[in-house]
Amino acid sequence: MLRGKALAVVLAGTLAGGVGGSAAFSLMGAEGSDVVVVDIHHSRFSPATISVPVGREVRFVVHNTDPIDHEFIVGPREVHDRHERGTEARHGAIPGEVSVPAMGEAETTYVFRAPGPMVFACHLPGHLAYGMYGVVVAR
């Protein structure tokens, strides 16, 4: 199954340090959480590598400039495995999981409890295999 192989390659590359240099794209939010803005353009996330502090709530604001829907899913491997096998049409009630409509914006929050890399991705059919993923490095 291509989707399963794509996920395995992404996760293996992430743990081996396969994504380029880390860039900190966080600002202090009004509620005391860090805010990270992520843009989606041509089915790619920008930035693709994000550095965040361990133990703080991070609010992701995701802007989709594409004429198609996407999703932003961040979490450990079991979360990505579930989404690769799953059929959930919409996200938003679970921290770290949000659907982003075409030409729209969505937000989600996530607390990175341990240092190290964690993947974020779009699991709509074919999007992960196309390269729609990135890495958050908690420090």
C-alpha cells in the first residue's frame, strides 16, 4: 500500500534527521500560548520545519491558499497511522487535528510534552505521498 509506505518513509526520515534545518516561527500569543503560522501553497507546508518549546501549548494557524481542501495533523506515529487508515472527513475537535478548507484558514492547538521531532501532515488521499508533511522539533 503506497500510503503506508509513504508514512513509513516520512517517519523514518524524520527520526533520522532527514528534514532540513529548523526554523523558529513562533510568536507569543495573547493567551500565553505560542502561535505558529503555517501556510499551504501548491500542496506544501511552509515552513516545513518548525521549532517549538517543550511543555507549552502551541496554537497553529493554518492558511490554505490552494483551491482544494487539506488537513493539518500533528502527533505521534499512532496518530498518523490512524489517519492513514482512517476515513474521517473532517477534523477539529481533537487537539492537533484540523481540516483546512480550500482558500480558508483553520486553527488547532497542541502541547509538545517531550523534546524531539514530531511529524505534521495532510492525510487526504495522495497528499502525504506527494510530500505534504513537515516536522516540529520540540526543544
